[in-house]
Amino acid sequence: MVASVKAEIKQELHEEEIRQIFKEQLDLQEFHAAINETTDATNSIKDSLAALPEESLEKVKPPHEPE
């Protein structure tokens, strides 16, 4: 009886450990996906700015500078 309870507890702990590993892997995958999305968005903005004529960029003033 005691041996079967120990085996059951050991199995439950093993299953919980596996669940935790899978959760950590999923969290890591989501983190990398978010980084990739951020990088893609940044590159897209850079590409858009590079396509603008230089004169249009000179006319834009930061909001903190008076006109």
C-alpha cells in the first residue's frame, strides 16, 4: 500500500514537472514571437522612413521644440 502511494506521488510529481517544462517552453516561444514581431515592425518603420524624400523629413519637428 505504502509503495503504491509513493509510486503514485512520484508519478504525479513527474507529470507536474513535465507540465512546467512545457509551460516554460511555450512562454519562451511566445517571447521570441513577440521579439520577432517587434523587430519586423521596427524594420517596416525604418523602410517607410527610408522611402520618404529627405525634404519631407527635414520639415518634421519633434513635438517638444517650439516652431
